[in-house]
Amino acid sequence: MSGTLDVVTFGEAMMLLVAQQPGPLEEVQTFAKRTAGAETNVAIGLARLGLKVGWASRLGTDSMGRYLLSEMRREGIDCSHVACDPTQRTGFQFKGRVTDGSDPPVEYHRKGSAASHMGVADIDADWLRSARHLHATGVYAAVSASTLEASCKVMEIMRAAGRTISFDTNLRPTLWESPELMRHWINHLAAQADWVLPGIDEGRLLTGETSPEGIARFYLERGARLAIVKLGAEGAYFEGVHEGVEVRGTMPGFPVTEVVDTVGAGDGFAAGVVSALLEGRSVPDAVRRGAWIGARAVQVPGDTEGLPTRAELAAAGL
């Protein structure tokens, strides 16, 4: 892929094995192979909407790594900064299937993965600055000490270059040494971003605030220009300044007949918001698009099947 990029992102992709029957993972006999990873879910969502997206990561040269690289390239993502190391292995995960709309069980096998060895040395500042926007998440920062260092550096480079940055808190408590460290570093990274996208429960844990308004103002007071608090089925609350205009309000969620799988809904929401804001749409329009894509995401078993194409977005009037 040539030419200036719209969005870049750093993060770990994992091969995802999705259970084809409900029940405990140890009793499931058949799984479907998919891709997983907060950053790559967003990258795929943006690429399907026609944006030029670059993804930087590290994979093994095993079959899982080859599969992930092939899938990302098939989505039209610039993978020129994905290193493939024959001495390291690719991470993977299992995901169960539920029938009651609850969060499905997820089992990660990512410790010591190729992506966990990424660090500042993997950053190509010129390539980064070739994009007008960075999308970052709290997942990449949590994977290892070196990825945390790289997360901080990537955001520092893009902020100094005057690029816009979106940050999804996307908490993974089990990857952090302590809740205190998690709160410190996630809030530190959020303060470097322009658009911060916490979930309501994440925001309460990170800020000590209980209301969407309180969570939003916590991040606005620390440097964010726009805070969008995801409220699940209730939609989202937004507050801040965008393009010199003060905005504040709540966008209701889109009705869903059946919740199949909640994993990936926040990533779909982020893809909707980021794509719309980069297109010059208003904040309410962006949040509405995010809510619509998030609603699509919970109606499919994998992380990315619900992410729409540009044609599907246009057909929905979004």
C-alpha cells in the first residue's frame, strides 16, 4: 500500500478459536478460526470503510502468524511494519459461545508471544508521522514492560507531530501487576490523547467517578479534548470540544434483537467514531455511527464479522 496513511495502530493480533457450541471450553469439540486483537479489530473496521490503515506488530513465522498476516493483508491493511520472527511464537486465544447474552468465556495464550517482545526499537517515527491519526488502546500497553514503553513513545511522537490520537482504555486487569499500576498508566496514556473512549465500568474503576459526566470531565481536565463514555446498550455520553465547538450529550443505543457475543463491540464503536471524526462529521454523528457498529458487533460470534463495509454504512444512512 502506498501513499499517506489515514490511521496507524500498534498492537498484538492473536489467532482466535471460537467455539461452535455453547458449554465449557474443555467440552467443546469444534472451533472456527478467526482473528482477534483490539487494535486489529479497529484497523479492520476502518479499512472496510475505505480508510488507509497501517498496523505495526510482531508475529512468529508459525501457521498462526502466517494466517494473521494473510488476513490483515486481505483486509487491505498496510503490514509493512509487521516483523515476522522465526524464533518467537504467535499468541492465540479460545472464546466460548453463550446463549444468554452474557460475556463469553475467553482463555488467552499470549504470555511470551512475539508481540510481547516489541519495544521502542520497533518504532519507525517517519512511518508513524506519515499518518494523520493514531489509534491506541490500553491492551498493547499492558502486554509487557517493553510494550508499555513503546506505547508511551508512540503517543509522544504523534502528539509532538500534531497528529490526532484516539485512546480506548480497553482494560485487561490480569495483564497488569496491580490495579494501581493499571490506573496510573492507563490514565497517563489517556491524558496524551485527543479522544478518549472509556466504558462506563472501566471509567468508574479508573477515575473513582460514578457518573458518565464525572468520568468524562476527569479526562477533559487532564488534557483530552473529547471524552466519549460507552454505556453499553444505553448508548454513549459525550462531552468536550471538537473543531472549536463545545459538545455535550447522550446518544441512545441501537436496539438489538439477540446478543450473541459482546466481545469486540467496543472496537466496533471506536472504528465508527474515529472514521466519522476523520471524515469531518459532527461528534453526535460520529457517536451515532459508533453505536450502530457496536450494535452490529454484538450480533455475531466473532470479533470482526459485524464490521460493515462502506456500502453497508451508506445503506444505513450513516
